[in-house]
Amino acid sequence: MFSKQKPLWGKKKKLKSSYDVVLIGGGLHNLATAYYLAKNHGVTDIAIIEKNFIGFGGAGRNTAIVRANQRTQHNVPLYKEALDLWPVLTKELDYNLMFNNCGNLNLMHSEAAMKAARTTISTAQFHGVESHLIDAKEAKELVPALNISDDITFPIHGAMFHPPGGIVRHDAVVWGLAKGAAEKGVEIHQQTEALAVGTKNGKVTSVTTSEGVINTKQVLISAGGYSAGLINGMLGIKLPISVLTIQAMVTQPLKPLLNHVVSSGAYHCYANQTLKGEIATGAHMDPWPNYTNLSTAHFIKHQAEALCEFLPCLKGVRFMRIWGGLADMTPDMAPILEGNNHFDGFFMNCGWGYFGFKSCSSAGKYMAEYMATNHCPDMLKPFALKRYEEHKLMGETAALVSYSPDN
Amino acid sequence: MALTITCPICGKRNGYEFKFGGEERGPRPDEKDLTPEAWCDYVHMNNCVAGVQKEWWFHRDGCGSWFTIHRDTTTNFEVEKAEAEK
Ligand SMILES: Cc1cc2nc3c(=O)[nH]c(=O)nc-3n(C[C@H](O)[C@H](O)[C@H](O)COP(=O)(O)OP(=O)(O)OC[C@H]3O[C@@H](n4cnc5c(N)ncnc54)[C@H](O)[C@@H]3O)c2cc1C
Ligand SMILES: [Zn+2]
């Protein structure tokens, strides 16, 4: 705020009265979409409209975990490409994204979970993603701090080990993509709120913002957890989304003890050690929809109890910071990417829940192709909204979730 | 964020005693001439209001009642009525 340097994404510009493309929301997905529209398709007359500042939403609040070991054949290729893109983007953007491919260790606490992991691993391996099943002893060799004894609430039976995943510095991705997009001519308008999308005869015509009206033929709403409310409020399109606050926290910095991302479904807890030494840990979502972004004692206690069971050396360590952000959950834990359906020129990319960081690069790349060509790329075809009506929900979780969010 | 819910039987209680039961969506649609679109709308679609909404709750760790309240989703506070119904 007090620095004289101009931001990486250029000086503040005056909003024009028309753009070829308007992207609502200054998060990762729109930054990536803008970058690829400019880089791969020569579309550069683009305005990104951001109500607060870029990185205000999930983009700056996530726990930065990346991986490609999802459960279904539709999801894995999209996430795999995103994972492969981190080193490429680091080079292309000439910006250090601090990709630390330390690997993810997903703990299994029952024989049923081990069996489910086998299926997931087969899917990964079929798509050329490295992932394997290991037993509790091998998990302990990878993370000596793990408690593999029987006297905890959920004893560890084994783990799904996914070496190519890890951590990427999330702020760096925001800044790097903003820089890359701006260098190609994309305009980023912060502190500008989108208020309405205008349509005429089934076509998009304009976007009304707090700084004036923009004429445009193409609009993409991809505003993280705010998307569903905006899309319904502006265009009357209801989505199968529940918006929930999700919390995360970090401990005081410690000497290196955790060299993989460790996660546990049964404990509803995941943790990794940041390069600063803090243990960053994420919790489950609030059990009721809300837009508060606030944190609760409930989850601090929950995280402390869970971590002390499977990483007992953390007993007595203090949490230093806690924060919350929004997760927009769909019933099948898969996103909705859609275009030219309700209105010509209207696109949406949302429902990314708590997995919208790891996917932003490839989702942005294909969304850019979709918008530039007006043809849905094969990669995105499974993610159309129509699937809910056709009852073709994706099996991203083993059991269908009813968000009344109890899982 | 702290949340209290007022159960019609038990009064004001800690929110963690309850299970959220979804946005109020009106009566279940008639099965006669029911289209997949209307059914999907009833089963899956939400308004996702950032503001006051009417919603269902179940007093899971209490008396077992199902009931509706109005709550502001940006603050988690219960309110008397939704703007629209005033
Ligand atoms: C605590 C937490 C942990 C997470 N951990 C992970 C993880 O480990 N791995 C992972 O893959 N994902 C994770 N996620 C999910 C991920 O962060 C999100 O899915 C993703 O960031 C959302 O997409 P986005 O970045 O494009 O949008 P966001 O960054 O959410 O951007 C939305 C933007 O839209 C703006 N906006 C809202 N309304 C308007 C308006 N009317 N006009 C203009 N702009 C508007 C907001 O100000 C905001 O900046 C996590 C999320 C949270 C909250
Ligand atoms: Zn009761």
C-alpha cells in the first residue's frame, strides 16, 4: 500500500466502455483464463473485474495443496494437466511459483478405505499418474513422526502415496498469472464490483459495474465461492451449489519434521510443513452454508485433537494464525463449466469447492479455448450443468453427498 | 462463527446440536407430468443467497424436531423474517 513500486500487473487504468471479454472475479481461474486467452488465442481486449483485490478470495486463502489423484476418469486428466503445468508456468511467467513436489500421503484407517484407495490408485495409474498403496510401516518410513500404533481413535492401516503432488505458493500463482496476463494486454480492474449482466434476445450485451457499464458479447463468471450467488442474482440461473466457510490454520514455525503433505479423511484433517516451518493444516467445512469467512473455536479444537493423535510430536505446539474462506460445493464434488447455454456469450466456471487451486491452470486453459472458439473442448464436456438433470453425477466421492453438508 | 438456533420446542440452543436441512424449496412437486428439469430443480438447486434465507433445520442432538428459521448467511444470525416476506 505504501510502496512506490507499481504492481506487477501494471498501473491502474480507466475502465473502457467496451471489451471483447469480461471476466467477473479476480481469482485464479479468471486470471488463468485471461492469460491463456491472450497467449493461446490472441484475445487480449479483456477486463478482469474484481470487487476487492486479486487474491481476496480462495486464491489467497487456500492451503496450496496440489495433486492429481482424484477418483473419476473425468477429473483425473484435468488435474493431471494442471499438475504438469506448474513447472511450465514457472518458466513461461518467469516467476517462481515455488512448486515443492514433496508428494501427498493420504492415510487410510480401515480395510474398506484401503480397498477404496486401490480403486482410486488404479484410475490414477490408468491415466499415467504415479500413485501407490503402501502399508503403515512404509508410511512411517516416509514420515517418521506418524503414530502408527493401535491406540488412537482411527489407527492407520496404510496410505495412498502420490509422489508428484505437493505444494505451490498460492500468492505467487496469483501474482505470476496477473503479471503474465497484464504483459499481454489484459486489464485488471480491482475495487470494481460487477453488479449486473445485461442480455437481449438471449445474448449477452453488457456488464454493469460500480465504475460504469461495459458493452461486451462474452462474460465469464468465475468468482470462487461467490459465483453461485452472483449467477443466480444476476441471471436467475440456480445451481446445485452450497456455499460453506472452510477454515485453515498454521502453527508456530518448527524444525523440519514433515516432508510430505499428510491427509486423513477419517480425521477430517490435512497438514503440511511450509518452507517457513509452520505446520499448515486445513479442517473440514462449516456444517451449514454461510458467507462469513470467519473462524471458530470448534475447528481449532478439532484440528489440535486430530493432529495430536496421528502426529503426536505436535502436542503443545501453538497455533499462530487461523483464517477462513469460502468453498462452493456441488453434490458430486466436481465443478461446473458451461457456456453459451442459458445465454449466448455467457460462461460459468464454478463449484470448485476446496479443489479450485490445484486445477486453476488447466481449467483456465480449456475455458479460454471454450470462449475463443465457442466450442466446448472434450476435456470440459463432462462438467456441464446438464449432468444433474440427467442424473449423471460424477462419483468423485464414494457415497453421494447431500450438502446439507454433513460429511 | 458462533451460531445459535431457536428450536420451537427447546428454545435457543448451540448450533452444533442441529443438522442443516437445506433451503426452503416449497412443496414437493406433483409426480404427475413431472419433468426431469423440475425434479432436478427441487432436488439439487439452491439460491445461495448472501443474506437472509428461509431454511430447514433438524434438532439432531435434541428433541428431533424439523422446523424452519430465517437466517442471514453473511452473519449466521437468526432473524425474524426474510426481507421479501415483510
Ligand atoms: C481455507 C481454504 C483452503 C483451500 N485449500 C485448497 C487446497 O489445498 N487445494 C486446492 O486446490 N484448493 C483449495 N481451496 C480452494 C480454492 O482456494 C478455491 O477453489 C479457488 O481459489 C476458487 O477459485 P478462484 O481463485 O478463481 O476464486 P477466488 O479467489 O475465490 O475469487 C473470487 C473473487 O471474486 C471476487 N468477487 C466476488 N463478487 C464479485 C463481484 N460482484 N464483482 C467482482 N468481483 C467479485 C472476490 O472479491 C474474489 O476476489 C481452499 C480454499 C479455502 C478457502
Ligand atoms: Zn429441540
